[in-house]
Amino acid sequence: MKKLIVLLLAIAMVGAVFADDQKAVATFGAYLDASGDFMDGAGPSLYSETYYNYSSGGVGFSATIVGAEDIFKQVRNYSVSYQVFPELKVLAGRLRETGGARLTSYVDGNGFSTRMANVQNGLMGQVSYQGFGLAVFSTLDKIDNTNIGLSYTAKGVAKLVAGYLGTAKEFWAGADVLAVKGVTARLGFRNTTTKNYIYATAGSSALVDKLDLGLDADVVLATPFAFGAKVKAQYALTDKYSAGVKVSYDNGDAWYNNKGLNAKAYGVINFAQGDIVLGAQYDAASKTFSIPFDFEVWF
């Protein structure tokens, strides 16, 4: 989720300059992560993303480079874009775009449905007008490889989304309830070439002071019956320190891949542009105990 936040902030900084056609702006952002387990005796796993953006007169360029020990190892995605007018934007390149129609989760932040363009070469157009949104992506090699996303936002009430991926032969639809301030509540359906799923997520950090509560769940509409769920409760001890617990269970669902019961208690140290998470975790399926940690920095 934090990686997504960093990227959105970087893009937002670029988007803000469209109001001034004479002003050129370049921005840079980065996300660095070191994660591991004190019980496995191995060194930490390193991951990084760096973001580059440039905009002038409605024309934009953006790129994301990913790596590990070598933080500039590989260009993952890039795009050139043009804001034709406020309601229409076109992009071309190796795109990684949600199209405004992706379903995301509260606890883990993962997308239950894929992106409109999932690191693919092609062309994309985005139209927005009075709450309506339309995104069309094509790989340009054949008409079947066209992805379409739709959205409609009734301000303060709900956001409805739907999409079809010609590149993967998938369909999804969902609703995000906006009527209750401070509460996230989403319900979605996903159809793939092999299985159908129902997805739900909910959460809030506003219902109880300093307590962040969340739930992710999905059900596989097939035989044998399969489902999965994860719950989260995290309490802010101070502005800097938090403590929480996450418990998940599944029996072969789409999300957690037959991992059974898993429980984790953890503490969080927050600082200005990052955090450190240290936990104690037990996995019932493998009957293993671990001490995972995660150290994240973003700017």
C-alpha cells in the first residue's frame, strides 16, 4: 500500500502543473524495503522502486525503476502522456495503470482484480466527466487484446467499477461504499477463465479512537468450496508507536493460496518517511514459528 501511496503522490505532483502550461516540473520519489525473518538465518530481502516524472504544457513522462541490491537494475514501466483536455488523457509505453476501476483491499492493499495495463506495451486513453470514468487499453497487436474499465462515482454515496480484460479473458465488477465517513466497505465479483470469486473488504480507523480495524475476505464459487479471510486490529499507542495483530485462515481460496491458519502479533515504529515493523508469527499449516521484520523508507 505504501508503494502505491508514494507513486500516487509523485504522479499528483506532476498532475498539479497542468493548470500552468508554461511551467515545467520534474519530480523524483523512491521506496526502499528490507524484509526478512530472524529465525531463518538468511540476510534480508531487499527491494526498491524509484519514480521519475516530468511534465510541461500537458505533456508528461514517467518511469519506474525496480531493483534489489542494485536499486537501478531494471525499468519496470514507463509512459509518455498528453492531457488533450481536462476530460481526456492519452498514454503510451510500457504501462502499469489501474484505469480507476481496480478493486483493492483494506488490510493488505493488494488488488483483487488486475490492473487495466499490467506492465504491458500499448496505448491507453482515459476519459472522465462528471463522475463517470472510462479507460481503454490495447496492446495494438490484435483487437482481442483490448481492456476496458468503467467507473461511476456518486459523491458521498458510492463508487461503482467494472472491467473486462481481453488480454486475460477476465471480467470484474464491484462497489465501494462512500456514504459512511471514515469507513471503507467494498464488495466485488471476479470471473476468470478457471474460477469465479466474490470479494469483500471493510475497515476503519475512525470508529474507535486510535484503533484501526480491517477485514479482507473472498469466496471461490466452485466445488470444492473454498474461502479465505484476514482480520487486522492495530492500536496507536502514541504518534510514533503502534501495536497490532493479524489473523488469517483459508482452505484453498484465490487470495492466500491454501496457507491454513496464520497469526501474527507485531509492533510498529513510525518515523517521518518510513516505518519499522517487528512481529512474532505462527503458521499452523507448516507448524512453524517466525520473527519477521520489515523496514521501509519512502520519499
